[in-house]
Amino acid sequence: MKKLRVHYFQHIAQEGFGSCYAYLKAMGAEITATEFFALPPDFPLDIEALPSVDQVDLLIIMGGTMSVNDEVNYAWLKVEKRWIRRYLATEKAVIGLCLGGQLIASALGATVEKNTIIELGWTKVHATKEVPSSSFALPEEFEVMQWHEETFALPKGAIKLAGNLACANQAYQIGQHVLAFQFHPEITPTALQLFVEHTQDQPITMQVDFEYLHALQKSKSEKFVEGNQILKSAIDYVLAPKS
């Protein structure tokens, strides 16, 4: 049987691949990565240096601290978005997480801009009530980790899957092969620890109360379960045979 070829785009060293690594390995997946964070911000990346879209069955685009609009300071963002457009044209499976969801939206011409507030920590999110029956199923209400200053408008043809009062667009899908989340369903206790440490090193970027960050580090393990399960279900959904 052919191995599932999973590739992920990583934008900050502190994030890693998150909760789905063990799940994908149990499926026998071959996992590779492009580590954009290792490139100098002005690195003249050639799109042909990235994997061929033919070599990827599932793309997972991780989060990051940069804005998708900051192509001046991160020259490789423009190339990454070109590659994402090329990959989306194949209609193969892709999942975007936080910045990843914003990158998909931006690559498709949708606006990504500052949210009205910085959303950081555990928050409640509500599934959209009226969606097509074939849409990805989210719990009616669920609690997940948020860590963002910006948010996406819905790309053309996208179905809104979730939102809350702090951020109108929390999840969307395109067809049955693209899922994007504004929140972090992949977060694990270890990843959260790294998020906090990274944020403390950049207080100007994310102006938050350090006492609040320390409290987040004490989150009980059961808090992570629901988001991790949503991500597993998302993987199954985008990989399912299409009718």
C-alpha cells in the first residue's frame, strides 16, 4: 500500500508539529517539513526549492508570529503563498492552523487584517448552525486555545464553520479537501509551554499579562483533548474519498 505523504510548513521553531504527529505515524504516514523559520527573512526563496505538489498527499500549514501581509520583512511569504495556490489547484487535502488558515485565505485573495482584540488563551467557539449536511462537523460549542492578533475574511466559495464574539471567523472549509482554523487544535502541554516562553521573549509583539501566561502553563491535560480530537477528525475528513 502506498504511504500517505504528509508535509507541513513550520514558521516558528517553538511550534513543532503538535498533537497529530502520533496519529499520522499510526496511519503509516511519511512526514516531512519545510522550516521557513530557519531562513533569513530576506532569503530569495525559489519556489522550485519547495517540494513538488505531486509529492504531497496532505499539507498542514502551521501557525506563526508574523503577518501574512509582511512580505517586505519575510520575503519567502510571497513564494509560500504561490506554492499554496499551486497545491490548492490539485484539490488535494490541506489543513491550515491559525497563521496557516490565514495563509490559505490570503493565497486565495481574501483579506487578512488585525482582529478587534488579541485573542489569547482558552475560549469558547460556536459552530455555525446552518451548513450543508456534507460539511465538516464541529461540536455545537467547544473550548480551544487561541493565540492570534489577526484574522481572515472568508475566501470566495468558503463555508463558514465556526465563530465567536471575539472573532467572527474561526473556521472555514472549501470543498471537502480544505479546512482552516483560526484557533490551535494541535496544541499540547509541551507546545503551550514553548508558546509562552516565545511570547515572553517578544513582549512588544504580544502585549499580555505575564501572570496570565504563567496561569496558562498550568492548564490541565484534559483541556487539550477536545481540540486534539477536532484535528484528528479534520485529518480524516480531508483524506476521505470524495464522492
